[in-house]
Amino acid sequence: MLAIEWLMRMERRTILGGGVFALALLALVCIPRHLPLSASPPVPVPANFHARLEQGTLMLRGSLPDAGARDRILDRARAAFGPAQVRVLDQLKPEARCRPIGVTSTNRPLMPTIRGWGRGT
């Protein structure tokens, strides 16, 4: 009975003070648990490149380190095949997290190989 009487006599500032204290304690306990341990940079992934020639369409897919590599690959594909022979379908996308691995130097032997696909070789 005494506890109820004590609660009935509590003042507004006591109740608000207790609420602020409880909220601060909750913030001190919960917020650090939800913070990331460390802000690590995104892990770089290797660039990838896939080419497929099917029914007069050359499909180029993959992720490249920058738009310049994409443009160089598209230029070489269009130079290897005339627009009358093969339609080049561009599904290449530049991604900032790709690390450069010499994409333009490794595709040089690839284009003659792809060009030979149209002749059944």
C-alpha cells in the first residue's frame, strides 16, 4: 500500500528524469552493439569478360574496371565484324570495385578467335 501511495505522489520532473535516465542507459548499451566493427574498403573483384556469337549476334557481357576498357573492347569487336555481318550486343558494365587486370591486352587474341566462329572454325 505504501508503494502505491509513493507512486501517486511522484512529481512530473521525477518521472521525466527517470525516463531520460532510462533512455540514456538504453542508448549506451544498444547503440555500440549495432555499429560496424571497422569501416573496411570494398573488396576488389577481378574484371570478367564473356563473348558469345550466336545467330549473327555477338553478345559481350561482363564487368570492367572503367568505361575506357569497355569502349576499347566494343571498338575492337566492331572493327573485327562489320555491322552488316554481326550485330554487337553490349552488356558490358563498368564497376568501380573491379581491379584492372590488363583487360585490353588480353582481348587482342580473342577477337580473331571470335571472328573465326562465323566461318565454322
